[in-house]
Amino acid sequence: MSKGKSIIGDNIKKYRKRAGISQDQLSKKSDLAFHTIAKIEAGSTPNPTIETAKKIADALGVSLDDLMK
């Protein structure tokens, strides 16, 4: 997968925007650093750990499956 393109990152951004929250708000809701969210969405970290993905999914009210497809 090329840098800047990540299925999970694209889906996080899609669900975050659908929820009407900023990256900063998502970072606080998921108890993760802002730069972690930003890097995942940008594709710099295309494969976050399952723990990180689960925190984000929970904060967005979606399943891990939703983030992966």
C-alpha cells in the first residue's frame, strides 16, 4: 500500500466526519495522542495496532469490521 493511502485511515476519516468531530476530539474520545489519529488518517501509519484501532472504533461507535472494509 502506498504512503498516503490506507483503507483504515480513509474509513476513520469518513466515520469521524460523519460524526461531525475533529481529529482532536477523536483523540480525546479514544484516549490517543492527536498525532496518532493524524498519522493513521494520512496513511503514515497504515497499520495501527488492534488496540489502537479498537479504541478508535469504540470512540466512533463503529465496529472494527467497519474500519477494515
